[in-house]
Amino acid sequence: MVCNIAWNIIVASVQQETVPINLQGRVLGFSRVLTRLAMPQGALVGGMISDYNPISIFIFASATKFVEIIIALVSPIRKL
């Protein structure tokens, strides 16, 4: 959860700095639509994975969070 809070703050800060003021509402709306559409798909995939091995969900979640952290560390966003 701590990583998600930090990530949301970083994404919001980058959007506010890089997107022109007159387009910020559209960009935020588009971003929210994409994330809200991904939530049921994630639940569906998680349910399908848990049918085989419930522990694999936590392994998969940890692996994807690790990849997210690596992307954030090597991204040029850190220089903003």
C-alpha cells in the first residue's frame, strides 16, 4: 500500500508539471477511465489464477510490484 500511495503522488505530480493546464482534466479523466477498466480485468485474472494455486496470486503481485519499482527507478521521471 505504501508503494501505491507514493506512486499515485508521483504520477499526479508529473501530470501537473507536464500537461498543459487546459488539458489536465482530459488527461486525468482518460487516466481514470483506463485504471477503472483495468480493475475488473485484474479481478478476473486473479480469480482464474487462484483456481490453480492461491499462493501464486501473492507471488505474481509481488513480482509485478517489483517490476513497477524497477521501471520507476530507471525512468527519466526521477529527474523531474
